[in-house]
Amino acid sequence: MKAVIANDHGAVDLAARIVRHLKERGIDVTYLGTDKEESVDYPDKAEECVNEYRKGGYDFGVLLCGTGIGISISANKMKGIRCALPQTRYSAEMTKRHNDANFIAFGGRVEYSEDPVEILDAYIDATFEGGRHERRISKMMALEGR
Ligand code: RB5
């Protein structure tokens, strides 16, 4: 598996933890930073990460900012991106099974009631179910640009 990951200054520690975890799982990681506390704008990191993903060969992308909200909204403005922001293992699993989310976002300043690394694992370990969900995703993606 191959993943691309980027974050703003609001999620430096969580991003480092996630990169370490992905590598421990044997996943090939392209890390785009930032690994510094200096302020960077989350839409810029979202764009950089999606552009890298679009080069091809990636199974999924991970985006992080303080809340995960700004960076996920930014990514979802780009064509073909379905970036989920799950708060639980259940919703992470379901967003792969039903929405075929190709990006997952987290907040470095959020107090999760479940470990975000376990939430990420639930997403990675799930499989898209296809079938009726294909139709719904086609309709979802047809909303782009409207
Ligand atoms: C940056 O201060 C913060 O606004 C950003 O990390 C994120 O939480 C935005 O949604």
C-alpha cells in the first residue's frame, strides 16, 4: 500500500505519529510536512497533497490540521476527492465501505474519544462494498461544480 500525507502546524505531533504508524504497518509513505511549528495555510497543504495523490499509485491520502475541518473541506473542493473526517472507528470503516473515501482527515488539536491511529486503521482495513454504493457515489461526484 502507498499513502500520501500532509498537515499544517496544528497537527505536527499527530502527523509524525501517523507517519510512524503507517511505516510500521509496511505502508509506503510520502510525507509532505510540515514538521515545523511555523504557521502554514491548510488549503496549500491540501492542494499539495491532492496534487501528489493525482500523480497516481496511491491507495489513500491523510490530511491533518488543528481540527481536520479546514483541510478536509479544502481537499473536498478538488475534483475526484472524497475526504472523510471520522471521529470513531465505526465511521472510519463505513466511509471506506460505503463512500469509498480516498482521503481521511484528522485534527491534531481534537480530543478524540477513540485513538486516531485506531480510527485510521479501521479505515485502512475496510473494503469498499461497491453495488448500490457505486450509484450513490456517482451521484455525489456529479454534484462537483454545481
Ligand atoms: C490553524 O490555526 C487552524 O485554523 C487549522 O489548523 C485548522 O484547525 C482549520 O480548520
